[in-house]
Amino acid sequence: MGTLKDGRQVAVKNLSVGSKQGVREFLTEIKTISHIKHPNLVELVGCCVQESNRTLVYEYVENNSLDRALLGKRSTNLELDWGKRSNICRGTARGLAFLHEEVVPHIVHRDIKASNILLDRDFNPKIGDFGLAKLFPDDITHISTRIAGTTGYLAPEYAMGGQLTMKADVYSFGVLILEIISGKSSVRTNWGGSNKFLLEWAWQLHEEGKLLELVDPEMVEFPEEEVIRYMKVAFFCTQAAASRRPLMSQVVDMLSKKIRLNEKQLTAPGFFQDSGESSLKKSSFESTSNQFSSAPASFTQVIPR
């Protein structure tokens, strides 16, 4: 955290020095995204490049990350009732829909997770850390890329084959909904009394007609029908076949009840099993989780002293 000369509070983040991207390419990508403005995206105030050091200066967001609010030490000052949680789901969906469908070239975030969703003083969500983002020209439907992201959130087609599309973000967002409702981490694999990721456990509860058992016990009062609807939207977002997942604009409408859920079309979600038979080991996720290629919002270059 820091303070600019005009009194504005900012958050300063040092990026990984492991990128092979040159300074010119880095600044070009920063400028490309510098004009993007949306209430559910963290604003980039400026950047600094000095030798191998690259620093981004963001707007300061008062309530830190969703990850800390959900999974950190519980505080009465950060009580997340259903009103806040549903607002976080809808706001994050709107931010992603903006990146996917309104920004040109379209942007795939590649690392949607609770720690990359920041909360302002009113608990409105802001998508941050565009360090893994990829720009998509209109005529490109997918790209093959080195895997970058976080275990537990990775779409199976991306984790196994490196096929990156906007539907990979949709998958991650579906997992995020389940985290927001349950208050549990998708990265851990011991849910449901066995070696299951959160999504696997949630689907098991769905098949058993026990979905409400997933709800965070800290959330005492909530509208059961609406919460179940959100969890079913999460299942639509995490369908095994990317083509069966909705667009983020459709997800916004699904959460807002503007689209009726056709549950007959709902099939089992896709899971990536990090087993010995897989060609991708857990370490391969960890080693790439901090790569970056671009960042969001308004641009001011800072000359280092």
C-alpha cells in the first residue's frame, strides 16, 4: 500500500521476473488495456519498468481479496451475508462478460480465482491481476498455450491440452461460485470425506439431492431456492465440454433470472484429475502460476529514480 502525491491511496505489486517478454512488448500491452474501464475491474494507475523489475500500481481496494474474506480468519467486520455473496457473483460475472464480449480485442483472464477478486468498501467485486491475460482478436476462437493458472480452477481441456478459449474463464467462474457459497477452497481435495475437489463434492451432493449441505454454515439466513439456482448455474459453467458452457453474458442473465435454467441439459461437470497417469504434474501448475503478459486499466508510466 502507498500514497501518491495527490493523496490517492494505491496498491503496488511487483511482477515475476521470469517472463521473457521485452520492455516494449510489456508497455505495448499495458497501453492496449489502459483505456478499459469498468466498475468490476481493478483500475491500473501506472507502471514502472527498471531492468528486470516490473511494478504495477493499482487503485487501493479497501476490503482486500475475496480469498481473504472467505477463507481467511473470519471477522465480524467482514461478514459475508447472502446479499454480499450474490452481489459478488453477479458483479464478477459482469466484469468477465465485459472482458470477453465488449473489449476489442477480447480478453481471457486465465486465472479467475478468489484471490484475484478484490472487494471495495461496499463489497463490490473488482477483477484484478491480469498478469495471465491473453488478448483474442475477433477472428481467433482459441489458442494453444503453455498452461498458466491455479489447480482446482482449471478447465479440463485447458489443463490437459492447452486449448485456451473464453470458456476456460467460464469454467473457473463456475468453481468460484461454489467457493463463494460454501466458504471452502477449491484447491483442497479432501471434501466430502474423500479425495474430492470442491466441484466433485458439489456434484455428488446435487445427485444425492443434498445441495444445501454445501452452504457455508457462517451464512445463517439465505433464500434456499436462489442459492440452489446459483449452484446449478455453477454446474452449467463447469460442463465437461466447453461448447456446452454458456457465454458470460448468458451467465449474467442466468444469475439475474432473465434466462430459465433448462436442467434437462445439465450433465456432469468436467474434472481434471491430477493423477500419476496425467502428463501434467502438480508442479507444472505451480511453476507457471505467476507468469504474466498484460494488465488492466488506465496508464501512466513512472520513471524510476
